Amino acid sequence: MINLILNINKYIFIISTIISILSIIYYIIYNIIYFYKKNNNNNTLSLRILNFIRKYMYIYIYSLILIIIKIFFYEIYYIPSNSMFPNINIGDLILVKKKNFFNKINIKRNDLIIFKFPYNNKINYIKRIIGIPNDIILYNNKEKKINFINNKKIYINYLSIKKLKDFIKNKNILKINNIKNIENLYIVKENIDGKINNILIDNDIKIKNIIKYKIPKNYYFVLGDNRDNSFDSRYWGFVNKKLIIGKVIFKIINLKLEYIKIIKNLNKIINIIWIYLQKYIY
């Protein structure tokens, strides 16, 4: 599944922009009323308006700060697909540190990055950086393993394998990620350069070829953690560093899991109320 990222923060940005425009109007009105008040001390209406504007001044200040943070430093993204499962789930809100002139970030192997899809820059993707410039990567489709050829020795190991049904304790996570037919799904611990990631593989998908990729300067080779269900560099090529928006700092919350919790709690409350009412109805 294509890992299209919906940037829900755009709505916050639009609202903040509107508030910021209002803040400009606020300063104009504030000064007009202040000037008018100085010359008309008995006008209580202008005084009330002035006090109202002053009272809610912090909203305008906060909105301006929010816009600055969004444009130059950090942004929140919503994940609608399961191509990064089991590490990133459908419904996750993630915090991303943006890459720009004002906010330098160090992009390295194993980072989760947000980038513009090379063939449609209006679409944003999330993937894991596996190969960096000058790497030569051999991807074994049959064994689902990666090998590197590089001047610097890259430590690669596949530590353990566990059935997905034994790895996931919360069945709601499987539900929200649309994971079905789990009997042949396994979690492999992939260790690259000392960083261990849980990778999902599907034993039903067996391709025997080994593909070789040579990564040019200023480009990156990216893969999804849901290795057999990810539209990534194996299909459309490398990511130019100019297309990188930023890298993931951490997950904030999963909206779908929170929704399930709320529904369950509401059901519990309704059941308690119903049991209590039955005592008086019957």
C-alpha cells in the first residue's frame, strides 16, 4: 500500500493564519480605540472593546508562534497506511523535525524521514533510510535480507524471528492496520549499524531474485518496515536529498486506538448506568 501521509497540520496552519491576520487588524483597532479613548474618556463602549481585545491578546501571540514553529522547525503528520508497520501504525500522529536553512538536521542510515514522492511532489511519504550515498545494496527478495558493499564496514545481522501473532499483544493494533491472515506473517529483528528495528515479513510472498542498487551522490535508498507491503525505492528508485522534508522525532499518539478506548469506556459507563436503572425500572 502506498504510504501517503496526510498533513493534518495544514488545517491548524490555515486557522493560525486567519488568526494572525486578525491580529494585524487587532493592532489597528486597538490603537484607534486607544487614541479615541484618550480624547473621549466618557465613551464606555470603546473602553469595553479595548478591554476585550486586551483580554484575548495572548491568542494572537500564540498563533504567530505556532506559524513560526510550523514553517521553520516542527510539524505534525498523520499516518493513514500500514507500510511502516509494526513501528508506525495507521492513525499515528508523528512529530517531524523539518529540514531547511534555519533548521539543519543530520540525515543518516536508519532515520525515518518524510519526503516528497519523486514522481508527484504533492504527495508526502514516510520511509526508513537504509542506504546512503555511495552504498551498493544487494537486496535478497527470497530471504528478505539486505547486504551492503561500502568502503566502511556496515554491521548487519538478523537477530531473531517471531510470529506476528505472538509479537502483537493488543489485537486492536492488527485491526486498525488492516492486518489479516497473520499465520504467515513474522517479525524479524534487523540490526544495521547497531540500530535494531522490527521488520514485518510475509512468508507467502516468495521472490527468488537478488537486486543490486548503487546509490548516487545526494540520494538515499529507502524501505518500508512492512517489507512485503511497501511501495519504496525497490519500485521507483532513490530519494533526492532536496525532496526530504524532515525526520521523525517521535510518535505522539494513535488517534484510532484512542477512539477505541473512548468507545469502550463509553460502553462501560452506559452498562453501569443501565444496570443501575434496572434496579428501579423492574
